[in-house]
Amino acid sequence: MEELKGKLIALLNLQDVQPEDFDPDARLVGGDLGIDSIDVLEMVVMVEKDYGVTINNQEMGQQVFASLRQLADYIRRHRVADLP
């Protein structure tokens, strides 16, 4: 989860956010971080590229991006083992 926090901060250019600021159970999309639908598309691409995990429909995306913990758990369950 710590790695994922760092990647999201860099990807979304969250300049005033530190990894310890992330509440793992807080809403990602539409929450305090200001993550919107364009950011979600960037996160989908990052998750697919970095972890080999596909999020291929909006309903799944809403569940996966509900919180940092949901995203981390989904990646953990579906990650392609030979990717970094």
C-alpha cells in the first residue's frame, strides 16, 4: 500500500499530500484529494502498466477505486506475479 501511495501522489501531482496523509479507507474519487474521472483514467493506465491488472468496466472501476485499501486489495488479488 505504501508503494501505491507514492505512485498515486506522483501520477496525480498531489503536491501537498504526503503518503502518511492517505486514509486507506477514505473515498478516492470525489473525496478530499480531488480525484476526478480524468484522474481515474490515469490510474487505470498505471495499474495496468505497473501491476498487470485490468480494470475493464465502469462498475468494476467504481468498486476498485472506492478507497486506497480497495485498490491495493484488488491489485494484490489480481497482480501478474512477474511484474515489479
